[in-house]
Amino acid sequence: MILINEWLPNPTGDDAAGEWAELLNTGSSTVNLRGWSLVLGNGKKFVAGDTAIAPQGYLVLPRSVTKLVLRNQDETLSLYDAQSTLQDTTHFTGAATEGKSFARDGDIFVLANPTPGAPNVIEHTATLAGERYAAGTTFDSSPSAWGVLGLALIIAALIAGVTFYCIKQNHGLSKLFFGKD
């Protein structure tokens, strides 16, 4: 199977000289890419000639070869086989980080240091408030039942305290509720 493995839309320096897309052959036999195409979100496409990728091999396609201008903002890159069947697609929204590639990590793409023609190197940690967590760790920001109950009790106690204080400060209310001055 041929997949988009990595792509660099916003290289450090000159985009024309530094942009590229990389394909990976995950299969056990050589694949000829004649007629395969890379298509951008704006419809521009590159159609491959007589080019083969060895099993477990990489093919780096620089901008100088594809003539594809990868946008640095909100871009899509799709791979079609010679029969125009979609084989793979990837995209990002927002701005591409300068000098970082979008590298395949299983079924998703993550920001990484570029490794054209070589296996992707993915740092599998994320930092949150000075702590390190494994990549893919989800954080549940919803409060627990005990947290909600505790907050409700604190608010109720504050309301009761303020009400009691106000009653004690008002002579008429104090006499009404407590029966004395």
C-alpha cells in the first residue's frame, strides 16, 4: 500500500526550495507509480511518471519536481492511484509551523522534525503545566460528582452566612427571627 508519509508545507527559509511530500510503500513488493497523482486542496495536481517505490521504501517529491505549491495555511494533500481511486489524504487547518513537517504516526499526522527519505521520528510526549504525559493522553476537564457537591455545599454555606449576618444587622428582622433585640 502506498501512503502519504510526511510533508513539509512551511520549511525554514525559501518555500520553493524546501517544500516536499514523501510517499511510503508499506507493501512487500515494488510499486510503479505511473499515473498516480498528488492533489492539493485547490485542485492542482502532480501526475507521476515511470517511478517505482521499493518495498518499505520512501519517495521524496520536492516542489521542484511536482510544481505543487503547498499552502502554509489550511491545506489538504490527497493521493490517488492510476485509476483515480483515493488512496490516502491528509490536511491541516490553521497555520503550518515553520520548519516542522506533518509526519504519519499510525493513522494520524503529527508535527515532527522533518526526516525526508527516512522513517519518521515522533516524540511521544506532551507537556502540560510542566508535567510530561504520553502522547494521546486525554484530559477530562469536567468536574467530578464530589467536586460539584463540594462546590454546592460551599456556596450554600456562604449564602446562609451572608443571610444570617444581614438578619442580625437589621433590628426588625432580628426581632422577627430571633424574638429579641
